[in-house]
Amino acid sequence: MLNLILFGPPGSGKGTQAEKLVAKYRLLHISTGDLFRYEMSHNTELGLLAKSYIAKGELVPDAVTIGMLRKRVEANPDVKGYIFDGFPRTVPQAEALDKLLVEKHQTISALVELTVDEDEIVKRILLRGKNSGRSDDNDESIVRKRIQVYRKETTPVADYYGQFGKSLTVEGIGSIEGIFKKLCKTIDNHVGRKA
């Protein structure tokens, strides 16, 4: 199985590339944001639990998020692998994800990070902000803060997988197709698959 963690700062093109990777490798895209929205909108047990923390202004505990991930993984046993998007964000979350996968006799194949220069990211997001309707896409100081938070949160996770030789980086500059080809080549070389 091919199990990827896709990392990239806001505006790196991660969402676009995730769709292309899902199609090429026939993977299931698991976005924690989507999981939360689904579970909460359907008032599932986990969704109601998450809502109770959010209503108090608290972070949803990792155990609840892992419960949602477990449910999604177990509901799709016949896929060729997964792309995890938005998770893990911390080393304890990475350890919990590894534990979940080991129970399924699987492992993370690679963490792949799209790297993009900060000024380029700011330019992209401000351009996107003209159409997105998101106020946080129109304020350069907020965009730069989001990038700082991303780096602070995700660097330890990349380092964690790096100790196992599983952290990969791909430059996220160029055409969508060009970046996709670089991603596929990097993944294939790492996992020993043929493109």
C-alpha cells in the first residue's frame, strides 16, 4: 500500500496536487477538515464529541481525531492506500497515526512536502483572495502568520518522519503538470514503484 502524508503551506498547491495523486495512484484522500465537517454535520457520536470541545473553545483531543481517521480507514479497506491531508500536525498525532496503521499492518510510505518561497505563497494567496471571499486571504500580515504557524507546527512532524528516512520535499514552483511530474518521480523513486 502507498500511504502518503501531503504537506505544504497554505497556497502551495497541495489541494490541486492531492487530487492528481489520488487519480494516478488510486488513493483515498483523507482530509481532517472534511472528516470534521462530515462527522459534525451528521451528528455522529464523534461529531457530537468534537462539537462539545469546539463549543467550549477548546481544541479537539487527538483521540477524537484519530477515532474519525480510524472510522474512515476501516470504511475503505479495499483502497490502494491513503493521502493524509491536514494530519498529523504534531509528533504525538504522527505517533498515533503510525500506531493506527500498524494495527492494519500498514505504515506511512512517505511524508511529501511541497516547498514554496514565502513571498511566492503570499503573492498566490493574495491573488486567490480576490476571488475566494475569505478575508484572511486578503491580509498580508494574516497570510504571513499562517505560514509561520504552519512551519512551527509541521517542522517537527517532518523531522519525526525524517528520522525514518521518509521525509521528502518537492519544489512547488512551476506549472501544475510540472510539479505533478516532480511529485510522482520523487514518490516513485522513494517507494521503488514504476511511474
